[in-house]
Amino acid sequence: MPRIAILVETSLASGRQILAGISHFLKQRNDISVFHHSGQLGQMHPDSLIDWQGDGIIARVVDASVAKLLIETGLPTVDVLGNVPDCGFPLVKTNNDTIGSIVAEHFIQNGFHHFGLIGLGKENWSLEREAAFFKSANEISTTPHSLHLKSTDSEIVHISHSLAAIRDWLPKLPKPIGVLVTSDQFAPLLFQAAHELELRIPEDISIVGVDNDAPYCDLCRPALSSVDPNHEEVGYQAARLLEGLLTGAVTHPQNITVRPHMIHLRRSSSFLAVNDPQLSKAMEFIRIKACKGISVDEIAQHCGLSRSVLQRRFRSQINRSVGDCILNEKLTRAKELIYAGNLSMNHIAELSGLNSQEYMSQVFRKHLHQSPKEFKARLPHTFSTHSAQIE
């Protein structure tokens, strides 16, 4: 029976989700022995394997020293972090470029012209999300506003340091601003600093995190919007890859990136950054009524504007037509319903206002470059091999 060790922390949702993906793969095999103990990322160290005799390892390789120790074991190892890109291990990781881009797109669609980020300055995954975020945001603003915390800032002894840094940073930002937090674990500190400074969320600072870590998202007031990076698929693909290395089925492993799912939109990023009360009223009306069926004329009447004036204001202030905004609301609702599961595609099309499965499929293919069924296949617990992309 093959014996594998898993060096993945359990203190954060990302690690637990990777473990869930590995577990799902192992349930399909039932012939692999696993060594793992819970703990924080820094505690998941190769030294814990001193008395262990095994065949392969799945690990979040945090730095070069850990990579060196893993190399010295001589065992096939799959990295699920990507902090040491030149270590030579096969790598399975989230698509951080896509994560950064979709958050920037969300803020742009909400009319923001200023963009900020809180991340970790020495973590590749965070820096990749940052680069993609500001690259996409550069279409609107060329001035990035970033704050790099230390990797240890999530530890209790350093919380006061990072809170002070955030408190000093926030007053310097233009308002309103959309801020990406590259890991949900730092979001409560941002919320605390904003509340202390009497800054409004989301009116002054609109916030989106990454990991969709429910405890962190729900602890924030208002609740935190967050991207689901699809870490479970990372774990599943890593276990699949390691099995291939152990059996000889994989002889030339390549890096694999896993597409994220979606932004789970909550109140922290619900604000539309427009200085036009009638336009804000129109967007709120669209959010409430789009899936039930509304026309541009109904929206214009609700806001006390002519149809032509309404269209011009949408184009000039948020660079989208009224129809685009209505369709985006329907598409977002359809994705949420698919994510919730258990509904037929016809029912989802009806509830989201897309009316038919055929039209919904057209909308998905045009805007997401995949069918609704393909979108569903890439959601958690499906572990579709198609959601992994070889580099």
C-alpha cells in the first residue's frame, strides 16, 4: 500500500479545502495510507516526518529551506503553494492571475476609479494576485495603492503591528476606493481599522477578500465579499498527480493551475461608486428587479429620467449600457443558483430571468466561454479534471 504524507496546514480554509480535495481523491482509491497532523502553516515542516517511512509527499512549500529538506528526502513531492517556483517540484496551484483580474473587473463594473490592495510582500501567490489586480485596474487608474504586511502578521503577537499599519494607510487613500485583500484572514483587521477611523464600508471602502473563508467573512460587518479560489480542486489534482508519479503513469509532470469559482458577493462590496443619485437608484432597481423582468423604459421612469438620458449616464459614468447591467445581474444570479445546486438548468434559467436553457447557454458561452453545465462541473465537490490547466 503506498504511503503518502501531507504537509498542509489546517488553521485556514485554504488548507482545509486542499485536504478535502485530497480526501475526496483518496476515497476513490481506498488503497493509500496517509500521514498528516493538524497545525499552522509554519508547523507543517518536514522535520515532522523524521520517524515516518513513506513513498511520497504533498506539501505547501513555504520557503527555500523547506524545499531543501523535502528534496533531501528523495521522495516524489507535489507542491500546492508555489512560493518557491524554482524548487523543481511539480506544482498545483490556484490561478492567481484570474483571481486578481475578476476582483478588479468587479470594482470597475461598480464604477470605481481608485484601487487598493492589502497583501503579503514575500508570498508569490499574493504578489501574483496583486500584479493581475493592478494590471486590470490600470485601464481605469494608473495609481496603485498597496500595503504589504509581513507573513507573520496573522500571528497574535503581530496583529497590533499590522493593525497599526492599516490604520496609518487608510487615511492616505482616495475615496471611494475598491480594496482587494489577498487573503480573508487579514480582512477583520481592515474592517477594525476602518471602523476606528469612522470610514464607511462599502461607501468609502469597498472590500473583496480571497478564500471565501466563512468564519472570517461572517465576522466582518458588513459581511465580506470573497473569491472562492477552488482549493479543493487543487488538493484533488495534487493527489491525482502524486499517484501518477508513484505508479509511473506520470513521467514528465508539468505545473497545473486551477481556475477559481466566483466572487461570493456580500455587503462589503455592494456599493456603486457613482456621484449620481439617479444612477445609483437605477442600479439598485436593476439589482432588485432584473431577474423578474424589467425594461429600460421602466428603469428610466423609476429614476425620473428619459430613456436617452439614462443610457448616456450609464455609458459616461460606468462605461456600460443599461442592458449590459441587467444581463450581468441575471448572469450573476444564474451562477449563484448553479452554485447552490439541486435545481434543473431550465428552472435556473427561469428564476434568473434568462427564460430558457438555450438562451442561458448562449449567455454563458459569450460571457464566460463555457456552458452552464461546464460551469457546474467546475464547482466544489465535482473535482473535474477539466478545471485544471497544464502550463
